[in-house]
Amino acid sequence: MADKKSKSNKYVYAKGRRKQSTAVVKLFEGKGKTIVNNKPIEEYFFGVFSKRRYEKPFEITDSLNRFWAKINVSGGGMRGQLDAITLALSRALSKYNPSVYRTPLKKEGLLSVDARVRERRKAGLGGRARAKKQSPKR
């Protein structure tokens, strides 16, 4: 079976993770709407903070209207998903053209993984990770 690949089908694949969230990005060149879990990204993430956060890799590399992406994200909360998407977009851009995009993204810290995760709950300490009974000091 012959694999027909036109210019519009070529994409760059990247993954990003944060806490319990995982984002898978397919970055396409050209004009189009960025889609997250089959919704436009503006519907999935609300507000100015979120918009500024997921557009940051494009603003730093001066490629805001040059690319669009299909993104699948799962797990975690909205903030973890947003950070996972930002990391995946940054990785995809640096794969697309490492000589141009990697240096500014690295300088802004967008290619480094934030390894902090939720601390596990310990047995016998109540409901939270470090909660202990208060001791009476008399």
C-alpha cells in the first residue's frame, strides 16, 4: 500500500508530562485552529492566564500564527494539563527546527520538566501526607 503524504499531513510529534497529566502534541505547519481533546483550545482553557501560558512557546520563537496543533491531554487537573501542553509544544517546536528554536526555549526554561509531584498519603497520619495529631504542650 502506497503511503501518500502531502505537505499538510506532515507533523512533529512530542509528549509533555506534569504531575499526573500527559499531553501528546502533533504540530502542523500552516494556518489552523489548535484543538485539545476535539475542542478548540479557547473552549478547553479559559482566561487570559491560560492563553498566555499555552501561547508562550510561540511568542518566544516568533511563530504565533505559523503553526497549529492537535493535542490529546489526559489525567490531572487543569493547571497540570496546561503545563504538560506547554512542555509538549516547546518540545515539538525544538524538534521542528532545533538550530533556531531550541536556544530561546531553553533560555526561558520551557524545555525543562517540573518534576514536583503530589506527595503520597502515609498510613496512620490522618487524611493528608504530613498530618499528625496535635500534641498537648502543658
